[in-house]
Amino acid sequence: MKVAIASGKGGTGKTTIATNLAVTLAGKGKTVQLLDCDVEEPNCHIFLKPEIESRIPATVLMPEVIEEKCTGCGICGDVCEFSAIAVVKGKVLIFPELCHGCGACTLFCPEDAFLEVPREVGIIEEGKAGGVRFIHGLLNIGELMSPAVIHSVKKAADETGIVILDSPPGTSCPVIAAVKDADYILLVTEPTPFGLNDLELAVGMVRTLDIPFAVAINRSDVGNEDVKEYCKREKIEIVLEIPNDRRIAEAYSRGEMVIHALPEYQKTFETCWTKITDLHGNTLQAGQQGKTATES
Amino acid sequence: MGIRCKQDNKEKQQRKVNIMKEIVVISGKGGTGKTSIVAAFAALAGKKVLADCDVDAADLHLVLNPKIERREDFSGGKKAKIREDECIACDRCIEECRFDAIQYPVLGNGKTADTPYIDPIFCEGCAVCVRVCPVEAISFEPVVNGEWYTSSTNYGPMVHARLGMAEGNSGKLVTQIRREAREIAERDGLDYIIVDGSPGIGCPVISSITGADLVLVITEPTLSGRHDLLRVAQLTAHFRIPTIVCVNKWDLNPDITEQIEGEAQEHGIKAAGRIRYDSAITEAQIMKTSVVEYTGGAVSGDITAVWQNVLYALG
């Protein structure tokens, strides 16, 4: 089962929940993989402190011109929708940062004058800590293709056991790349006007993707009741509430896991997981029933 | 006479361009307080235009309460769509799509559709399918994936946007917002463009900072904040943009605050001041006002000092 931890607003506690859930479950003897898909600013490793066992480049395919074959016809430039190729005076110029790796230039070159070569856009690191198999990606500085690095992180995981996935903040392409094939999404928010506004956006995204989800409220006793009222109105389950405990903030600032600094919170994460699996089970059942109903 | 006049205009324009400064507030790590601080700057700065470039999760409007005066569709690009009645289901498009965006959908009755469908969420807009289709059954049209607005607020003009659900191309939308803000600043002879950026170091952030006069990084005294600041520092160095840093909620961990400021200094990033932890920041948000208007307390003094340092850094 793959559960993505996501949020519209940044800094709501995605990493705290992802790392503490993963280590709690591993402590219960489960097979757990933690994927940090926030490749622009990954933070899970700060808390998990994994021993890195392998490091491989994350690449995208980029065209390279075989000069001897190129006739300078300009078709590659015409078919590139991303302005990543310009043909000037019969010479092909490629702008790597703009290339989306769609393969149009290679496919439509009448002379077969393109090779596709891997270009590094980030690094994938893999390791272990606290019984958790850990994988994260780091986008190279100045690169635009976060989704490519996210795909590489996900490819490095296997399909066994529980996969907890820490998503980047927001609602656009990197987030979609991270959460699109999750079985369940946990949307983390805080009970403030910004938290509510960004939760509504995230709910819109998740509903567009048609993935079952629930909400976690961090610092649940600050702000106001609007987030809870919104969830009630929208019939969204709240499966986790973490209070505004200064000790949590301090442990977080030092890079300590909540369940280690404050073991009394272990139960909170266990309960959260039980609720997620129950809700997910219900959705599966409902889907099955729906299917049987239409078939009969 | 005509020539003279033209020259005067040119000089005038030049002067305006020279005076106007663009400040971009980013953070690397999300949730460090960018938007609350930008809202406070809105109340503190003189003649300015505000630009909310956190188009994924725009929040500045919740505090500044803009009155929308102009509304424009945003199209980030084109997307492919199969005309079912013309499709011969040869699967050429499926074979060549590198983004796994084309599939035969499973219908409500459990059966598979007769023709494939391009999921707009995953369509990258490369048009490879359009070009390989032997019967030209795929259209390729610009899609609207957001809206942007120019608005008036009690603090001056504001440019902001709303990206559609699950849409990409946020970088292009950021560029559009900044261009519009610049036009307004030039037209009205404003002194500052204050940009609220997005978290991370990827596409929308790069689009927000390129060519700006100053980047102010808001971070927090945590190991995560420190880690993310160092990546942002590399990014602004890569694009050669002068950068200063402010530690928000600094008293949560004074040791890490000092560590962050020291390391930033090593990267040529000066400290722009510290802001203490104060629940007034959240309270102001709930009251839909800026913190400096909500309270005359110490936290407002901290933010005012940071704004003074921004002005100093702009020279």
C-alpha cells in the first residue's frame, strides 16, 4: 500500500508525519519504504539519519546531434514544442534545460541524425535507518525538471510492503508526479486561513486525480475552527491531530523524531495508520460493491 | 524640437527603470512565514506593487483583500485531444507518448473503451501523438489553465493568479505576473515591486528570481530550515542575485539561528535581522490584516527592522 503525505501549503508538517509514521510502522515489524519526493528541498534524511548505501544519477534523455548525418533541414526545430532546439544557418543548437525529453526531434528527423543521451538532473540516494528502507532525490541546482527526479525516486522503490511517500508542497506538476499513483493521500494542514485556503486547493487536486484521501491537522489548537468545519461540510475524515506542543517544535528544530523525543506520541501515529487502512479498506469495498452492482 | 522631446521621454523612462527595485521573498522550506512578512512589508513600504508568485498556493490575497479590476485567462500551452469519431485505434500515439498520458479508459460498465483517451493531467504538450497519428485525428489547442488578476488593495496595486486544479506551467504564469507587475510599476512610477515567491528551488522559484534586484530568504531556526537555506543560497548564487536572510521565530532555537547566520555569511549572504516567535502573526492572519497593523508589539518592531535592512541592501 502506497500512502502519499501531501499539502497545498508548505511547512505544515508533511515530513514530521511521513518520518514518524514510517519508523512507527517499521517498529511494529512491518516492511516499510520511505520515499522523500520533495526533491527540491528534501528533509526526511535529517530526521531518519539513514546510512546511504548507493548513490546514482537521476537522468533525462536529451538529444545529441550526429553532425555527419545532419543536413540542417530544421525539422527538429519545427517539431520541438518547448523551444529547446533552434536551427541557425544549418546548425542545430540544443538548450538542455528546456528539453522535456519527449523524443520528437529524434522521431521526426529524416536523417536519423539524433542520439538520445542521458543528462543528469539530480541524484538518487538509497539507504536504511530504523528498519526503514529510505530513498530520496536531490534536484541539481538550477534545474527545472523536478518531476523527472521524482519519477526516478519512485522507480528505485519496489512494490513490497508499505510505501510512505513525502510529497513536495503545492498543487502543480511536481506534486502530481509524486502522488499520482498513490493508493491513499493524507493531506496535512494547519487550522489557519492560509492552511484552509491551501487545503481547499489540495482537495481540488486530489479529487481531480480521483484518489481517496483524508486530512491531518497539525498544530491543531492554534488558529480557528474553520478547517474542521470545512472537513465536516465536505465529508472529509480527519485521521490525525497533532497539538501545538512547543516540545515537538524544539525536537523538530534539532532534527529529532517526535516519537523518539516524546514517546507518548507513538500511539498517535499508530492510531492514524489504523484509521487510514480502515478508510482505505472501506473505499476498496465500496468500489467492489459499485462494480458488482453495475455488473448485476 | 521633436527629437529633443523624444530624448526627454527616454531619459525619463530610463530614470524610472533605474529607480524601481524588485524584491523577491522566498524560503526554500515552506511555511516559514513568507506571506505574513510580505503582507507586513505591504503596510510598511512606500510606493509599490505587490505580486503573489506563489501561484500553486496563493495566500497573500487572504490578508490584502484585493478588489479585482482586470481578469485574464492564462494559457500555459497546448494539449492534445483525440477526436473519437476519427480515431482508428492504431495505437501509434500510445507507442510514442513518453509521458504515459494515453490509455484506453475503463468505462463504468467495466469494459474498455474503443478508442484511447489522452489524460490532460499527464499530457506534456509535446504534440508527438498529433504528428504520428496517420489519420490526423488528434487536435492540439491552447488550454486555459488558470487566471491572473490585477487588483487594487488598501496598500496599492496587486497582481495575483489562480492556477487551475492539477495544472502545470506555473513558471510561465509567474513570468506573466512579474511582467504585469513591472508594467504597473513603470506606468505609475512606483519604487518597489514586492514579490511573494513559492517554496522550493525549482521551476516557479527560478522564474520568480531571475533578474530581480534582491532576494530575501525567510528561514526558521531548524535543521530543515538550515538545510533548505543552503540549497536556496546555491540557487541565488547560480543566478548571481544579491541575497539576504532573515530567521523567523528565531527564539525557538537561538543556537541554530546563529549557526544559520554564520553559514549564510560564508556564502556572502548578510543577515537581514531576526523575527521573534509571536502568536500575533497567526492572530493577524485570522483578522485578515498585516501583523504590523494588528499589533504595535515587539514582533512588529522586528519586521520593521527587516524592511529597513531590505532598503539598505537595495542601496
